[in-house]
Amino acid sequence: MNNFNHNAMNPITEDDIADYLANTPDFFERHAQLLGTVQLTSPHGNRAVSLQERQAEMLREKIKALEHRLMDMVRHGTENVVTADRLQRWTAGLLTTRDPRGLPYQIVDQLQSLFLVPQVAIKVWDCETSYLNEAYAQWVTDDVKALATSLTSPYCGLNAGFEATSWLADAQAAVSIALLPLRAEPSAPAFGMLILASPDGQRFNPEMGTDFLERIADLASGALSRLRP
């Protein structure tokens, strides 16, 4: 592999040279003077730099990339702490509410205020008869109920004219949405649905993780079980 006895029919290629150097680690020990004479073009201009300088530049670039990754990790960690704190406050509000009649309204208001969601709406069906006159228990079609039950996880994406957007105060401003089915247990039919909406087309997108939204749905489902027979 380290043999350079090529003939005219098989001229030496750059790959041959690279392969030779990679498999001959003592080459530069025997020819140390080459390290000081090799000149490379710097990526930060057209000036020529030595091999050692180029290696130092590459090392600095790697360090800079690692610093950016570390800053991203710190930023995401800070964001996660803030989100966890908001979720805890939201959950505490659900647990301390005495009147279940107002729970759906509270869920909507606090999702908007704590998590800065522009629009939120909720519907709950199969409630006890004493709650059927509440706005959240009315005007729910069988199609919406079937859609909610068919969702095994939150839907996130562009608003494709979903009927549930009619629950929002401004359906035209709902560019991206998240649909969160509410159910007593994973295999049970849905008994309600939350819709979160934003004018930002990327706020709720198909590539985003849904773990946080699933937690929201689970907590809301548990709290709203007080409205059911």
C-alpha cells in the first residue's frame, strides 16, 4: 500500500499520496523540515500559511463550534427550566380550583397567559347534565368527536380548514395549530379536545416534538374528569 513504484500506465494520484502519508506516520519524523516549508491557503483570505498555522486555525474553528454548541445547550437548558416552572404553576392552578365548572375556562386562559399561546379553545363532551349549558359543552359535531378519538398523539401543522378552528375567536389568524385530544386513558375514546393556534406558521409544525403537548393533554384530561358522570 505504501509502494510508490507506479508506471506510466498507473500514475500516482492524490489518493495514493494521502494513503501513503496516512499509513506512514513516521514520514514527517524523517522529513521534519517539510513541516516548516509546506504552505497552505488560509480560508480567511488568500494569504499563504504554514501547515502548523493551518492546523491552529482548524483547531480554533473546532473550539468555536464547540462553544456555540455549549451556548445552545445552556440556552435550551434555561428554556426548559422556564417551561417546567410554567407547567408546574399551571398544574397547581388545576389542582387548587374548587369549582370544576370553571376548569375549561381556566385551562384556556392560563395556557394563553403562561405559555404565550395566541389562541386557545376547548370543547368537552359527555359531561354531566349540569354542565351542558356551558359554552365548552356545546356545538360539537360528530365529525370533531371522531377526529379527536382518531388522534393517538397531538396533531401539529398548518391549519387545513379544521372544523375545530371555528371554536377560536379569530379562525383566520390560525395559521398553524395543535390539536390535543382529551381522554381518560390512552385506549379510551376522546371526551374533549384542546386547540392551540398561532399566526406563526412554524409555531406548531409536524417536525416538533409532542412530549410537552402530550403532558398538557394528560393533565387537562385528569382535571376535566371532574366534569364527567
